[in-house]
Amino acid sequence: MADFKDLKLDQNILSTANFVNPMNNLATQMRRDQEASIRAIQESRQEKEQEELRRHNELIETLKEAGKNGATIVVGDHANGVQILQNSDSANQTMTNLQTFNYEKTLDVLEEIKEYFQYPKFEETFGSQSEIIQQIVYQTIDAVEKKEDPNLITKSLKILKDLAIGTSGSLIATGIIGLLNSIM
């Protein structure tokens, strides 16, 4: 058995050696994996929100187009006096609808909702959906100002309400729901 004193060691071995701490490597790998997971979740959420907005815009556009062609039947939550008449030569029908859409009140409510956008808690409350909510509000304001089809405007308002309901426990969401309930 040889003594350690007989071993010839390079005096510079300590200065050239790379010491590896396996715990540091493990922690670094875990951090990388976690960051990759978070990025994947954020990308998935963004894709989902973009798809929701695309479907909303597609629905509105489809309903507008169908309305131009006279092929639209929209029966909503507050359907009154609904009559469906088939294409028949001898059919005759008269209906008086006393309910009118209040564009002015709707515009006031949307403008009030728009004021919430400037609060920092708005972004915190709705997170990545805040952009979608803002786009829907701006598009709906535009539709109200142009006095477009009330059914399409109501559909947009319902989507806004659903998004706000999905965010529970927030004063901002509760305020938006209350405002929307005043016109729906």
C-alpha cells in the first residue's frame, strides 16, 4: 500500500479543477423547466383568448351578413312577441313590437365601463383577458354609435358580462356586471 505522500500531484490542480455542485445544477434545471411550463401556459392562454375573440368577431360578422340577406332569426333571452312565418303565398302577419333598444343608455354604460380601463386593478383583475374585453367594448361602442342591429350589440354585451362573471370576487368585475345588468 502506497502512502499518499508518495503520490505526485500537480500543484495547479486546484486552480484548474471545475467544482460541480449537483444541487445547483438540479435547481437550475428545475427553474428552466418551470419557466418553460409557464411560457407554454401563457402561450396556450393567449391562443385561447385570441380564438374567443376571433369567434366573437366571426359570429357578429356572420349575423350581420345573414341579416343583409334576410335569413336571420335571433331569439334571445328577452324574446317578446316572437312570430315565425314560413314562406307561404297566402300567409299574412302583423306584429307591433313596443320594445326599443336604448342606444343612448347602452352607450353611456359602455363609456362608463371604458373608464375602468385606466385603473391598474383592471389589468390585475382580468389579466390576459383585459385586451379582449377592451376590444369588445370598443367594437360595441362603435356599433352603438352607428346604431347597428340591437341583437348583435346585445350578443357583445352578453359576452362582456360572461367574461366579467368569470372573474369572481373583484369589485371591478362586480361593477361591470352591475352596469351591464342595468341595460340587459
